[in-house]
Amino acid sequence: MKLLTFIIPIFNKIIKIKNLNEFQKISNKIRVIIIEDGSNIFYKKKNKEIVSKFKDIEFFSLKNNRGQSFACNYGLKKTTSDYVWFFDSDDYVKIKTVKKVISTITKLKGDGYLLPLSQIYNGKIVKTVWPSKRPHDFNDLRNNGQMVNTSCAVFKTDKIRKIGGWDNYLFGGTDTDLFLRFSKIGVFSFIKTLPVQVDVSDDNRVSNILLRQLKAKAYFLNKHWNILTLKRKLYYIYSAMFLFPMFYK
């Protein structure tokens, strides 16, 4: 049985071949599951064609688009490994980083691990984030948002299942929600390695659409109102107050 499974949901995009090339180099150590989340026929056929050229990479195609959370949970049901890595199709991780993760979880067997992140815009690094600057425990996360996304996180599978996986009914803020709920029962550790490259240049990313950001924050705030600190609540409220006029006519 493989120790680590990558779960990669994809919707109306072409999967990055360079990721598959990296994964192929250590296919004896990892399992890769790609969830085609109801893309249109062009992307569905193209991605299936690409994946068919790689052995040991599993491809599942959903009939209708169900959203990232549903796709990740679908992949989680297929997972038999001790650890799971939810990875965005836009992002990229070098083989050296994957090997460091495998080495770490083999020796230490922690609950969850966070990796550094490099934001990429039009092929250039614009910012690098080191999550080890904060503990990312429950008290920290209820007061602040996490510093990285789930492409930079590795979770113990039984812990993720214990919290019920991803929230299929949350409109947005699903990464933040997952980190917060996980921190109630699990401890994050940090791996010093090459950063995961997170591409923020795609116009369809939630982080690039202000209105979707506002709606996501509203849903997250409503769900976790009773456990968020006053500082965190005020942050979300002030965000809405200052940004909403941009969309109001």
C-alpha cells in the first residue's frame, strides 16, 4: 500500500503535464488520483487523453460539476494511504519536495504538515510564504487565517475522515474551513523544503474575484461565528463594509 495519495480535482482546465512527469518518477511511492469534475467535453477528453499516457495515475470523471469539495471527498473515498495531499491542478511541486515529505511522514508520522508556498504570477515568483512563522494551531487559526492553501498541506487520512472531509455545502472559504476544523483534533508540523508553486494568475481563482471573496467570507463567518475571535469577526465585517460599495450601484 502507498503511504501518500495525491488527490487533484480539475474543472475546465488542462492538467499540468509537468506535474504528472514529476509524479511518475516516484510512482512506486505515491498514488495519484485525478477527479475530472464535470468539465465540458473538450477538457474532459483532453485530460483523459493526457492521463492515459502515464501509468499508475488514476482518472475518475464525474458526470456533472459538483465543486472542489465534492471532488476532493470523492477522491478521499478512493484513498487507502495513511496520508493525503489535496493538490490544485494549477499548482506545481518539485520531486525533491515530494521526496522530503515522504521521508518526513515515514519517520515522524505526524498529524499534518505544512509546506512553504511561492505565489507565481505570469511565470514569475511574486511572494514566498513560510508558514512556520505561526503555530497554525486552533487558537491561532480562529484568530487568523492560514498562511498557505491546501496544495501546501499534507494530512493524515484518518484525521481528515474523522472531521468529515471537506464541507460540500460551504460556498467558499473551504480551505480555511478545512484547516480550522482539522486543527481541533490534529497538530500541524512544518517541513523545511522547496516551496510549492501556487499559480495566482488565473482570473477564475477565488482570490482574484473580489465579489466571490466577499461571499466566501460571509459563508465562513456564518458557519464559525461562535468560535472565531472578535479580531477575526471584525476583519470579515470590515472587509465587507469597505469592498461591498465596489459592487453596489
